[in-house]
Amino acid sequence: MPSQAREASAAALSSGDEDSLALSLRRAGRSVTVHRGRHWMEAPRGFYQPIHWLARLQAGEATMPRRLAWGYRATLCDEDGERRGNVALPVHLLSDVAGYADDTLSRRYRRNLRDCGKRATLVELTGPALLRQQGFEVKRSAVRRTGYGNAASRNLYLADLDHLFMSSSQLVLAGIVDGRLGGYLTGRLVQGSAYIINVWIATEALRSAIGVGLVFEFVQACRRGGSAREVAFGLHSIEDPTLVAFKEGLGFPVTRVSAKGWVNPLAAAVVRKRRPYAYYRLTGVAPAAG
């Protein structure tokens, strides 16, 4: 067992609140804005969305938080979503947390889970020691393979690690393969909504199926914590059918959550033309066929 680690099967994720999440993000160097009692941030630059994506705001709370912005989006509560929703958040969402178990997975993923149990040891990291030693190489391998994320600077990577362990509402799970870190998952739980933030798997560890094991154990930690009603596994990468199939196969179907938003028409035209898939994730408007 590595230092600052314990068995993943004992992990239980506690729910934090929006204020705690805002404090954690500020400590990590993010700019967080308070608007009508809710916390927002730029993501991407110039576009605002709540730090808690699935907060389901009332329509009166879901308004532009800054005048000099080119757009915003916020999910809405059910009542306002029916009447005031004009865009959508396309997210991979597991809604039955309590019922999530190995027998709910397909035969393929049950086999992957068994393979993971034979080839890897899954642990909960309680501090950054293992990631400081081996985490950057794992992330760099994953970034090179997938093209997602950034692993250009070891120093920046190391500087961010402590922020992963600041709260009981955050969780880091890791997979040990042949005595070394093969991959890890980061996630958090905010007011009943859990988020899988990142899953980094080294290319040489893919055969161990730790990607399946880490996601499964994250949901189990949510179950044991007792306050998670849903788990989000990222936005819909419509351009990557392999990734979509992986997430859906693990029980995270694409769900369109009703939202309220606005995009400056000039910016909308540019983004929709140059980055149609990014525009889809901001608004729920799918790229034109062909």
C-alpha cells in the first residue's frame, strides 16, 4: 500500500456546499464571481456558468453575471426549466446511484471489472505523495494518447496537487498496476450532485481496465456517503463515439438538462463555425449534419 493511501472499498464521499466549492476554487487560483447569491466562473474565457453545473437555479438567478461577457448558461429547476429553458446542458448522467452495482453493468464491463480486480489494486489517496512521485508521467501519457488536457509543465502540475485534498467532498482514487501508479480519478460531491472531474490513465495500464474500476469505485464511494442523488461524467463529446460508448456502457447516458442561457450572436456565429462541438457543449445545439 502506498503512503497516504487506503483501500478504495472503504471510501465514502461526503457532500459539500457551493460556498465550500467556491473557496476551494479560489485557493486553486480560479476567479469566482458571486451573482444573485450563486457562484459563477468563466469557462471558457468570457463565457460564464455556475461552478456547480447541476445546481438547477431558479430562472431569476440564471442571468448574465457580468456585463462584459459573450455568453452564459445555467441549468434550471424543473418548474422553471419547462417554462424558461431555452438551451440545454448535454451531460453524461447517472441518476440511480443507490441501485448502481456490478450486476447492472453489461457483460463486457463486468468482465473488465473482474480483470481490474486481478491486475490492479485500487486505493483512495489521502494526500498527494504518490501523485508527486508518479502522477505527472501518468497524466502526460494520457494527454499524448487522447489529445485532451495539458501536461506541458511538471511544476504547474505539482503546484495544483494540494488542492485535490482540501475537502472531504473531494475524492482521489488511484489504480496501482505492477507496483506503479497506472491511473487516477478525481471527483467531488456538491449538494447531492457528484462530478467525475478527470480520469487519467497511462497508456501502458489500459489493459488492466482500471478506467472501469475507478469509475465504478467512485460511484460506490458516493453510495456509501449516502447523499449523492446523481453522478455526472463529463459533457457529451459527440465527436468521440468511442468515449461516448464507454461512458454510456458504464451507465452514464447522455442527458439533456434544461438550462437558460444566451450567447452574443456574433460570438455564436464564430464559435459555431470554428468549434461546433464546443458550441454544442455550451448550448446543447448539435452541429449541422454533413
